[in-house]
Amino acid sequence: MEKTIRKAAKCFLIQEDKVVAICYKSGNKKEGYYDIPGGKIEEGETAEQAAIREMKEETGIEVNDLERKGNLIIEYPTRKLIFDIFITHTYQGEPKETADNFSTWIAIEQLFQKEKILAGMVLLNRFFRKSLLAKNTNFKMKLVVDEQENILELNYETD
């Protein structure tokens, strides 16, 4: 069976030891899971435009001055997600609740104590976070996960 491939973008907004994260509300198949704002790249849209749009839609925050950091590939049993990853420190607004999720500033270490976090949050692990925050460092990460977001395989490289 051929896997469905979806191209998407994520934007990490980090200030000191906190990050803007979303938590999906009930009615969503990812209910209760924490994630970084992001989503599908629409027709005619660049990855950076998608990251900016998704941040606004999911949090109410307007971001700019995005820096492209690399790629995150998450391979599930039936689908593959290919994310362009961006980071920014420049923003306007504060996290708001939307119809689909809650958004909030949360301490990164507190985030890892949550019961439900999506596999891509591993980029905030202390080791990987160094590359995410470092200037002029790009990475490529591939995760193979099960449907419960358990990481079965992790490959990581920087340039």
C-alpha cells in the first residue's frame, strides 16, 4: 500500500525557555495532544507563507522574520508528513483559543511532562533544540512512528 504524502510547515516561536504550543480540543482525532502550530501547504503557497498563516489561524499570533531551519519527516504506518521547519522570535499578539484548539506559552520542560505530545515535539528536546536555536545551522530529521505517536526510529543530521 502506497502512503499518502502531505507537505506542511511548522513555526517554532520560542522566548527564553518557553514555546507557543497548541492543544487540540475535543472532537479532533488528536484531542488532548500538544503540538507546534503548523499545517498543510496550500496550492500556490510557499512553506514560509503556510507557516505564517497557520500560526495566525491556530494561535492568533502574527509572526515574521522566519528562519528556515530544516526538514522534519514523520512516517506513520499509512501516511508520511514532510514539514519545512521555521523558527522566529518576532511576533505580535498573544496566544488565543480557536474553534479547534487552545494555544499557550508553555515552559519547554513542562511540555515534556504532558501525557500527550505529538512526535515532532522531539525537536524541542535539549539536544535537538541546540540546532533549532543555532544561527546558520540546518537539520534533517526523520521519525518513524506508530499511530500512538511512539517514536520507533529516529534519524538526525545537521549541516
